[in-house]
Amino acid sequence: MATTINVDILTAPTTPVATAQILNFCPGGTALLSVENEANTTYNWILPADWSGSSTSYQIALVAGDTEGTAYVSAQNICGTSAPTSIEL
């Protein structure tokens, strides 16, 4: 008797696309940044030095620092890591 096995071929994730652009913040203010979610993917966020927040999700809650800067996010799955995208803060 033959057994059927379904196999999904995965690829490395695509570069994340920001779903919102933050234009104005006061120091210490909070915001939620997000990118389009891709199944079976974690996200690596890099924030400006004086900003805070932590997440491996497609969303990150931030506390604004005293200066403007750029956040970077890349997507990762078992097949690899995407190029980062930048979000001006």
C-alpha cells in the first residue's frame, strides 16, 4: 500500500514591507511599528541607539528616544534571512 506525503518547499523570506511610517514623535512617546506578516517567519529588529523596544514578531512596540533615527527589520525562517528594510523614525 502506497502512502502519500505532502511536502511544502519553503524559500527564504522576502524583504519586509513596512505597513506604517512614523513621522512625528515626542521623546518618551510610544508607537507600534509593523511589517507585513509572513507565515513561519520571525523578525529581527534593530533600533536607533536611544530608542527601546524588543520583538521577534512582525510588530514592535517602541519608546522614542531623544533623536531621530532609522529602524531596520529583516525576516528569517529555516531557509534564510531576508535583506533588511529601513523605517525612518
